[in-house]
Amino acid sequence: MEHKFESTYFKSDKKKQTQGPQARSYEWGDRNSHQFFVAIATGPAYFEYSSYKDPARFLEAYASIPDADRCFFEQIREGQTCNEYYDIEWTLGQVADKSDILRWEQQMFTAFLNARNQYAPDYPLDTAHCRVLSASKNKKISLHIIIPTYVFENNHQHLNAFFLAFKDTWSSASDEDSALLDHIDDVVYTRNRNMRILGSCKFKDTGRPLQRAQWHEPSMVAEDEEFLITNPGPDSIQVACSTQEFVRAPSTSRSPRTCHEQVQSTMPQQLVDTVRAKFMQMPQATQFKMHCKQDCAMIFRLERISDGLCIVCKREHTRDNAYLRLAESGAIFFHCRRSCSPVGVEVRKRDLALAVDIEVAMALQTPRELTNVDILDDARFMPQDHLAPPSGHLQLGQGNLEIHRQQPPSLLIRRDTGGGKTVFTEALVKANKKSRFVAITCRRSLADMLDARLCFENYQDISDITACDRVVVQAESLYKLNLKFYCEDTILILDEVSSLMKQMCSDKTHGKMHNLNLHVFKRLIERATRVIALDADLCDEEVDIMKSLRRDFKVWNNTFQQQKDDKVVLFDDKMKLVHEILDLLRRGKRLWISSTMSARCTEALHAMLTKAGYKGECVTKNVDEAFKRDTSRDINNVMADLEYFIHTPTISVGVDYNVKGHVDQVIGIFSTYSGVDVESSMQMMRRVRHVNDKTYLVYVDAAVKDLPATASEVKDWICNQLDIVTGKKLWSSTLKLQFDDANNLTIPDDLYHRMYCMYMAKKHLSTNNFRSRLIRRMTQAGCIVTGRGNKLPRGHPIPKELKEKEKEIAAAWHQQIASAGAISLDEFEKLSHGTRELDSDQRASVHRFALMRAYNVQEHGTITEEWVRA
């Protein structure tokens, strides 16, 4: 017995020993009403035992003990209440760097959390409930997970039974997670168990103290006492169980099956056959028989049928099984059951064709549907129902018989492009000849049709507040409408309602009239007699927003796939697609090319095709506005003599090409960084209503981000952007942040902010993984999507020629700026895009106009050369 560290410690004494030091420590602790028991390692297998009044008293003494003397263990005494805890020990096959260690720790924690929640949903966990300690280093991962939220009656019975039943569920996890879970130690739930304390080392391994896990924020800010297993918190929940409730089920270990029947997979057979064919090309294929894992379509179990060298752990195996993991990139990884590494060995490089097949399989399992649908049809063209009130019946009112007609409901219609929405709109107007109409559209083609065929006043012809019976406007002109006039017997048509909501969030579109246009938009929806909203990409969030403004909306969903069996070929290399474009033109094919690349890159492609002798037109933001309007209005005649037509989003909503037999194939070249979402990109290609070959050739860059992709996540994300509040980064002058009662930033729950958050969520969904989302949406539209992964050989002239064309266009652009003279400020804004590449003289010219703008100077000569150069 020795007094140290502010307590009495008992050690083995062979001369006087009638009781062991641990038993004497317990006896002494009971006499002194101590509740916290510890052990200290003083030799390779030698412990001294003691106790303290409570955990707080121990931690107070522990704080003054030098690090070199900290080899302390908490004793979980038999019958003592304890927190839920887990011990993970994982010896790696080779030395790993710190970044790999941290990544594997987090993978292990995530696998544990998922499996634990699936096993015991009545006692849910999230990362904030856990306290994680790490002693990982070089070739070993060591984690302790303590969960102060849940308490068990004792360690060796109740918690042990809980763990054993939990362990028997691991076989239902994915093979990768199961391999990680196997490293959780199952022998720590014994009587009088010693568990290392925060900050302490093992006697034989003093360089590996148990510390807070750096990657786990709740652990980094938690109090020391929260890491003690026998220190239940005041709000802890007692896990109600008995040993009988957790009787261990018959073993379901993942040992090799003796039967050879192949397990059926939910993965399409074509994809299974592709993976099997690639596996059979491996040298190790003769050692295994491949099976599909029933509950995990991306995993293929390999049953060993002959001895051989393992390519993962470099050892001879006789009985051990393995598995293949198919990554979403199309790469295939080989995993060994006996290996400690969760990464595996890449046996097949990324394969675009296989990656596309995976995305297609996923899309087919999750069809695109609206949640709450009132009217469902699968007709190819839009039925002429719900156009006008039915024939009325006589009803007594104010002493006279009057004809009473039941007004049909407002409609939210989702129907693919080409499904007859424009024809329905025309029929709607003709069926309600006595009603007033306001049509709000993004499409110039619809505005022209309503103007020419149904005598609608076009917003472009309106200079003042209007009150005519039929008017078609775009979002930026809503302020011109007389709201009092359009409150009675008015039918409101919202064409391309998804795009309209996006436009209603744009300061650039509305300028100083943004708030007024928002007010008119909201009041029209609320007060119109009836609202008809149509879109090919109507989603649940948009339905919720519209229904919050009026109660009579019915959702009409059409499931007919207008692009059924159209072919979509996805290219892995942009230059390979450009080579394909040249080859198609050489063979006499006529092409429609939709691009979201920069204007300069798009114009460079046009210049290269023109130089090659092909006749075409290119419309970007840099062309004259009058030319854009004329092209969109007369596109059918413009295309008649062209071999190709290239356009960017600048006119995408204003073009509908309906001539049959002219366009052979459609090309899509899309950039994630353009900010154009997947739905808009698909609409750009679908502006051609008749494609001879029913084929779309598409390139999308493979950029992937991790931006918030739901409206609620976008709200939280915006509130966390301090730069928006401080004015360093102005996203939208209409976006209003406010503080709640707890002084936290919030976003108002009004129409504008709901539309804004929804629009940002849809944009982020595309930005996060544009290519994946495009594949899924095209598959859901009925297309047959495939991938083409080969690239142009090194040294091919096409990339060099395109680069030279871009340089020529940039040089001409900069020359315009340098010799601009007294141009208008609007023209200056257009020319000065990309000023980082300007030389000193060009920058001086830009600076001149910047000064003119800053000081509101209209005369070019007023700004002297000295002032510019100063």
C-alpha cells in the first residue's frame, strides 16, 4: 500500500498477500464510500489499484500528474453502471501516413454509426452523442467511442449481451462496412475491466497516448469527465434490456458458402455480365467464382475455388474469400477479407461506359415522379380537359333564375417538352373567349404565337401601364400590368414556371423594378380567377410554393416519355466530340449544337467549323441583340440553308425549331462552371422538336462539388456566409437576412426567399455532379444513355487549332477595348469582360471608362491621359 496521487494505491505483496491488490482496493474504497476506481500500470503486466471519491476528485488529482507518469486505466467494476462504449483495434499491414489514418478513422466511425442506428433505432445516435478518443499511429488504428447518452446496468452482462446481438447484425451491412466493423473488440465486456483514460499511455507504448480525435468536433470541445465510462451524465437514458432480450442469434458469419447457386442481384443483368467479363480478364479470375451480393448491387462476392497469391496482402491464401467493389466512376477494386486495408487494389481503371451504365441502373430504380398528384395520365399529347367551365345549371339567386357554372380548378401541369403544352394553351384561350388573359412566359416563340394567332398584346409593344384583355409579358415587364384590371375574370398562364421562378430571383433581369415585379407576380397568382402553370420539370418544391399562394391548385402529371428510345451518347473527352462533329459534317449531317461553354470557346468552335468550309451561324451574348431577336423569331427560315447552328443560353428560351427532316443530330457541350443547371441544358437540346437520327451526342466536364442541395440546407448555408451580411460579396440586393430573438441570422419565409432557396438548391444539385444528374434525367425521360470513353491521340491537331482560335478572338476583343474611343458605358461593360489578360495600354482604356462611370462623366475627352495614368 502506498499513498500517492492524492489517494492510496495497492500493489501485489507476496509476503502478506491473502487478497489481491484489486480486491483490497475495492474493500478500501467501499469503506470510504468511493465511487471511482482506477488502476495504474507500473510494469509490463503489473498494476496498482486505487479509488477516488468521485470522477471529479480523480480528474483534479490527474491534472497535476506529469505526462510521463500517465499510465492510468479506469476500472469498470463488476455490477457497476456504465456508459455505452466501444474499443476499436486495427493493426495495419503497412505504415500509413497521417492523412490516411484520419480518413480511415472517420470511415470506421461512419460505418459504426450507421450499423448501430440500424440495429437499435429506439436508441438513436448522431455524431454529437459520441465522444471519440484516438491513439492511432503509423501501423495501428486505435479508437475508443464513449456514448454518455446511454447507460447500461453493468458491463459484463447487459452491455455484453447488447453488443453480441449488435454484432450479429453486421452481416447485413455492405462488405466494406462489415470489414471495418470486424475491428471492434468484443472481449472488453468482462468483469472488472480496465479501460485506458484520456491522456494516458500503455506501459509498453508510451509514445501513443489516448487523445481526443482531431476530426470529431464534439470531442474536441467536450469536458474531460465526458470521456469516463463509469460517469453517467444527469440526462443519460437507461437502456431497458435484459440478458434474455439479447440472446445471441445463430451465427451468420461471412464465411464461404458451401453452395454454388448464384445469388440474384437487383443490378441489371447486362451490367453484371460486363463486370464478370472484365473480372475474367484478370489473372486471378481462375482462383474465384463470382457471385452477386443480393443486398448490395455494387459488391460482387468472390468465392475462392483454388489456392493462390493475394494481390492485396501479397500472401498465399487457401480458403479465404474476397470481393469486388464497383465504384461509381466505373473503376473496379479488389478486396481481400484478411486484409486490414479498406481501400483495396484497383484492378480496372475508371471506365465511362461502365460508369454510365451504373447511373442508368440507379435512375431506373428511382423514377422521376411528383409526390402528390391529383390527375395522372400517360397520353402522348395533352388531353383537352379542364379548359373551361362545364355547361351551367339554373340556380335561384336574388329572386331570379341564373345560370351557375362551376369554375374548374387551377392546374400545375408537368409534361415533357413536345407534349402539347403550347397547343393546350391555344385551346384554353379559345375555350374562354370572354375571359381576360395574362400569359407570363420565358419563350419568345410562345409570345409570338399568342400575338400572331390569338391577338395578344406583346409586352415589347407596351410602353406604359396596360389594361388590355389579352397580354403576354416576360418577368421583367410585370410592373406594366394594371393589377386592378386583372383581378376579375382573369386567367393567368405561367409558361415554363420553373424558369419563371428562376427569373423572379434575378436582380440582373429586373433591375430597379425587382421588388415591384415580385409584388405583381404574387398578387396575380393570388387574385386571378384561375391559374394554369406548365413546365416539363415541375418539382415538389415548386408545387408547395404555388399551393402556399392559393388553395385550388390541382397537380396534373403526365408520365408519357416524349424521348422514349432516343439515343444519348456521352463523351469523356470534349476534343473527341469536336472530332465527331467534323466527321458528321463531312458526311453531310446537319447539326444543332447547344453550348454552355464561355462565349469565347463557343465562338472559337464556330470559327474552326467555318474555316473547314461548313456554313453555320453562332449566337452568343456577344452578338447584336437585334440579330438574336430576328434569329429566334425566324429560326425555321434561318436554318434552311445552314449545315449547323450553335447557340448558348442567351437565346435558348426563345427558340423552338419545328421543321421536320432538317436536323440530323443534336450536340450538347456543357460546362459545370457555367451555372446553367441540368434541366435548362436538356431544354436547350430539346428546342429541336424533330431529330432525324434521334441521337444526342453530349460532353459534360467531370467537375464534382459538395454544395447544399435542399432548400433548408441552402438557408443554413446562406446564413453562414458572413461575407453576404458584411457586404463583401453581394449575391442579390433583394435577399434579406434578419436576426431572430436569439440573435441568429435567419431568412424570411416569404415567396421570394422560398423561390431563391429552391432555385439555389436546383443549381447546386447540377453543380455537385452535373454529369450524374444529366444521365439520370435523360434516362428518366426514356432515353437510352451510353458512354464513349476513348480520347483523341496525343498530338492531334484539333486541340491546338481550337486554342489558336480562342487566342485570335481574345486578341480581337482586347483590340476593340484598346481603341474603343467614346463608346457608351453599356458597350464598355460588354467589352471589358476578362480584363485580367489586358496589356498596359488596354488597361488604361478600361481605367478611363471606370473613372467615367465612377464620376458620372459622359464626355470621353474630359478624362485626361494624366488622370488615367495616375
